[in-house]
Amino acid sequence: MAPYEALYGRRCRSPIHWDEVGERKVIDPATIPWVEEAYEKVRVIRQRLQTAQSRQKSYADHRRKDLEFEIGDKVFLRITSLKGKIRSGKGKKLQPRYIGPFKMLQRIGKVAYRLELPASLSRIHDVFHVSLLKKYHPDPTHIFPPEDVELDESLTYEERPIQILDRKVKDLRNKQIPLVKVLWKHHEVEEATWELETDMQEKYPGLFATKAC
């Protein structure tokens, strides 16, 4: 039962399904031509919606490529960075990172695979959805060993700042907001982001103990 029906005790009358609610009754015979015309318009709308949905599904099915691996293949495992409550600036987003490569041991069903993980990742379940895997194509800027990062069971790690590269003040109408340009661990200088200085001082006070830039 839909929420509308539970609340009002009747089905919702929408432009597409208005003729399906309850029993049809025509009080004034003079309105019959108008009602029949309305029925025809609804039929045309439904037909066009079905045609559009069918076209979109056909297009999506044509472009979709199922990612499959063979036993013994090596793949990268995608992990997610977590910056806590620190607000990311308008700079370049921190790119996805991968660890590995890991050897493919077994296919589980149609969309999951079991990987051979090192001892450092023993607390993480070794079966992963295909969307988390990437075929082995070496790219040093996107990959680092699992020993270099502390992962939790959800394959998430916390981004840690290592250096303040620059400072600036953003002028608003009634106040000024100090910002710092932060270099994050495992990231290149080009990926540094502008953050609120007050937030960074609160969460990472040690970052400001070094010589100011």
C-alpha cells in the first residue's frame, strides 16, 4: 500500500493513472466526448513513456560491459579516503586510490571475487564486488602498498595532512576567512586543497607546530 493510500484511504489520482482509481462514473452524458478524449490522451502519454523507457534501456544495455576476471588475474582494490569533518575546498578533488595488485583466487556468483590478501589485511573480508576491482594497469600515482595505509573493514582510510603549502584570506562582505593550502599524504602537490584554517588547527594542531609557510 502506498503512503498516500494509507493516509487518505484511496489511491492517488495522478494525470497518468487518474482513470484507474475506483469505478468510472459519468454523471452528465454531455461530458462523454471530453472523457473519451482524456482517455485517449492518457493512452498516448503512456505509450510514449513506455517507448522512451524502452529506448533508454536499450541504450544502457548496449553500452554496459560486464567486467569479468579470470582466476589468476591480478587486480587493484579501490579504497575510499575519509577526511572527517574537514571541508574540502574548491580545488581538485582527491582522486580515488587503489592498493595491490592482488591475485584473483575465486569467482563468487556473477559479481563478486575472492582475492589473495596479505597478512596486513587479514581483518578484511576477502570477497569483493566487481565494482571495487580494477584490472592491473600500473599507475604509480594511484596505487600504494596496503602496509602504507590503515584500512578499516569498509576499505576506508583517513586522509592525513603532512604540510601547509600556502595561506590566503577570503574576503566576504562582513568578515575575513583564513584558508590554508594543505598537502595530503599519498597525494601529489597538484592535489593539495584549500581548507579552513580554524578547522585544520582544531583537528591537526601538530601541523601548525612546524615553521609557518
